[in-house]
Amino acid sequence: MKNILITGGAGFIGSHVVRRFVTKYNNYHIYNLDALTYAGNLENLVDIEKASNYTFIKGDITDEVFISNLFQKHQFDGVIHLAAESHVDRSIEDPMAFVKTNVIGTVNLLNAARKLWENNYDGKRFYHVSTDEVYGSLGAEGLFTETTPYDPNSPYSASKASSDHFVRAYGETYGLPYVITNCSNNYGPNHFPEKLIPLFIHNIINNQSLPVYGDGNYTRDWLFVKDHAIAIDLVFHQGNNHETYNIGGFNEWKNIDLVKVLCQIMDTKLGRTPGKSAELITYVKDRPGHDLRYAIDANKINLELGWSPTVTFEQGLQITIDWYLENQDWLNNVTSGEYAAYYKKQYL
Ligand code: NAD
Ligand code: TYD
């Protein structure tokens, strides 16, 4: 039996990773450590919460003593680190929260792993989950590869870039066995409705305006969250130590085109006159430092590990929209409380 720590497992991507590992690997005991910030939600994991190889631990990765004791207590063999502050707009409002969790929290975990493992790194692995946003912005041409220089533009991406550098530095300096993946924009069930796709699904359902930043001509590369979880599983088990892998959907969309497709599908699902939901589109003030385009070259993980997306964008959007329509209690629960204050400050 191996003890695996997954951080941020109550969040969007983390919950899909936890579910995959708990259900697929009964030779692993999965410890899900999450502070349950506004973005963490144990409702995401009700289906597996009673599994005998699963334990939830509420705790903060920035708490040095707590983290150190936790590693000593459970003698983790591997770490998959997803806990983070993850929303660019919030990072513009409060950069320090991102420095604390994304940088200091990551270094705390690295220190605890190093202390526990340093006499014998055999079979140990620290997996750091990161973003393509560390590479900055592309122009109209080109793709991010694993050797693209880091050039982050937002406090969020700067904090993730910093954490990536620390992970790499612990590998170089102390020999810590690590892997890093940099993934493009995810979408799917359980996505907190502050990000583009779930926010717009929520607003279409509720007949609220759809706030498109700037002219809407910004491009993102979208990947279905379960395909990200499959990639994480593969890299955790078969990736080479001290390597980075880019993960992407080969699926670039301009925001405004994506929003129009979303509106069309929602019109059909909600029985609205075609074109009705698109009337909610409102162009609003642009995000400061808004990156023009992200697009991933995922050839390395494809060629070395045989990964490629299994779900088309059309399929993924259908699954996602159906999930939100069938889980409106989830949506209502996460959009009450703190979210209402955030929404008012950001958009009203
Ligand atoms: P999320 O915001 O949905 O979830 C983050 C989770 O971390 C939450 O459950 C939250 O409670 C927890 N958390 C936050 N601060 C914590 C702390 N101090 N201690 C312990 N737990 C804490 O984020 P997500 O979208 O699931 O992203 C997960 C990871 O994947 C992040 O590291 C993010 O940078 C990376 N990533 C996300 C995307 C994307 O499109 N969402 C793409 C590439 C990479
Ligand atoms: P987001 O989901 O916040 O992801 P990221 O900024 O990490 O790529 O945003 C995706 C794109 O959608 C990005 O170009 C910003 C844009 N956007 C809007 O136009 N309006 C919104 O209300 C939000 C949240 C995002």
C-alpha cells in the first residue's frame, strides 16, 4: 500500500484526479488535503467519500508545522500538488493571497517532502500541477513548448511560475524527484462559476448578462477536465523525473466564438428561441494585462507517453452543460455567500 497526498482535491481539477486515483488504484491510500477555500467543495466528492482507501484532511499548505507533521505522520510516497489560488481576476485584486498559497505553500510541501525522503528518494515523486499561463502570451502564430521561456503577465501566472522554479530548483539542488505539467484551460463538471465557461452557463440559465472582456478576440486552448486527469495519472506513473510535460486540447477558440456556440447549445437545451441567449452578450472593460493567446504544443506527452484528448470539444461541452443543468443545487450552493460579494465587486 502506498500513501499518496493529493493537495487541492476538493477543487475543480483536484476532485477529478482524486476520484480517478481512489477508484482505479486500490493499492494506494489517497489523502486529500484541502483548506476548503471558496473554491473547495466536498460536494464534489460525495460519491467516493466513504471509500476505504480515501481520507480527507482539512488543512492549509501554508502552515509549515502542520505540513511537516502531516508528512511525518502519513509517510507519503508521492505528492500530487494541485492546491492553489487559481483565478486571474482575483490575483489582480489580491496578489498576496497568491504568493502565500502558490509560492510559500508549494515551498512548504517541497521542504516536507525533502525532509521525509532525503535519505532514500527511490520510488518517491513530487508532481507539481501547473499552467500554460507561465509562458505569457502568444501572438497570432506559434505554440508553447516545454522550452518556451517563462514570461508571466498576471500575479496568478507569476506565482505559478515562481512555484515551478522552486520545484525545479529542489530537483537540481537536492535531487528531489519531481515532474511538472503545464496545462491549458480546463473545462467540465464541478468548475467554479467564476471562470468563463461555468460563469456563462450560470448566467445564461439565470438570464444574466454575459460579460465579455474587451473585444472578445482573446484565444484559449480548451481541454476537458477528465482528459487532464488521465494525463496526470500517466505522467505520475510514467513521466521521467526532472521533466516538464505540456498538456493541451489542440482546441483553440476565440472567446467570442466560444460564447456564441455556448449560447446556441443553451438555447436548444433550454427550449429558447435561437439567438435568445446571445442577446445577453455584453462587452465590458478589459482585464488588465490580458494575455492575447494561449496554445499548447502537446506533442511531447503524445509521443513519449501516448496521451491525447479522448473527448471532442463538442462532446465535452454537451457533458458539461448537461451536468450544470442537472446540478443546479450545486450551482446555487456555490454562488451563495462569498461569491455574491465577489460578483458584485467584479462585474456590477
Ligand atoms: P480550484 O481553484 O478549483 O481549486 C483549488 C483548490 O485548492 C480548492 O479546493 C481550494 O480549497 C484549495 N486550496 C486553495 N488554497 C489552499 C491552501 N492554502 N491550502 C490547501 N488547499 C488550498 O483550482 P483548479 O482549477 O482545480 O486548479 C488546480 C490546479 O491546476 C492549480 O494548481 C492550477 O494552477 C492548475 N491549473 C488549472 C487550470 C484550469 O484551467 N483550471 C489549468 C492548468 C493548471
Ligand atoms: P478564465 O476562465 O478566467 O481563464 P484564464 O484567464 O485563466 O484563461 O478566462 C478565459 C478567457 O475568458 C480569458 O480570455 C478572459 C475571458 N473572460 C471574459 O471575457 N469574461 C469573464 O467574465 C471571464 C471570467 C473571463
